[in-house]
Amino acid sequence: MNKPDEFIDKLQNSDLVKRLQTIKNVLESDPRYLKYYADFLIFQKNLVRVSTSLQSIEPNEYGKIWRDKLELMQSDPLIQEYLELVDTLNNLIQEVQNIINDSLNISL
């Protein structure tokens, strides 16, 4: 097994990714979470549509609604844990990407 495959295997079998998958399975199997997620996606799409249109909007109004929805979502411990783990995984991936890019730049 080459180094990239080893890394991917270790990442996929890490506690972090396993916990993310467990939470994701719970969230995807609970109708309450599915409805909340669908509503949130609709809000996001509407926000993007309104913010890219020529309509005059009050950014603070949409920002407040966004923060309220995010706070509501984060008030659920399971969703909060999931979001924190996703953030951790994203940071890890960014660090790895930076290391690879730095290595490639050094070898040039």
C-alpha cells in the first residue's frame, strides 16, 4: 500500500471519522433532523437567491435570521458535536493540504 492509500485508510478508520459517520447515520434516520435540515437548505437557497438578485435587501436582517437558525441548530447537542467534528476534520484536511503544497513547492 502506498503512502496516500495508507493515509486515507488511517483517516477512514480514525475515531474522528467513525464518530462523524455514526452521528450522520443518526441524523439521517431521524425525520425530525431531516425536516430541519431540509428547511435550513431552503433558507440557504433563498438567502443566496435574494443576495444575488437586484432586490434591495437589508443584510443585517438576513444575517440575524441566519444567526438565529444557526444558534437553534447548534442548541442540539448531537448537531453541535457533528458540526465541531466536521470543523476538526476540515482543519485536518487543510493542514495536510498545506503540508503537501509546501513539500511540492520545496521540491520545485
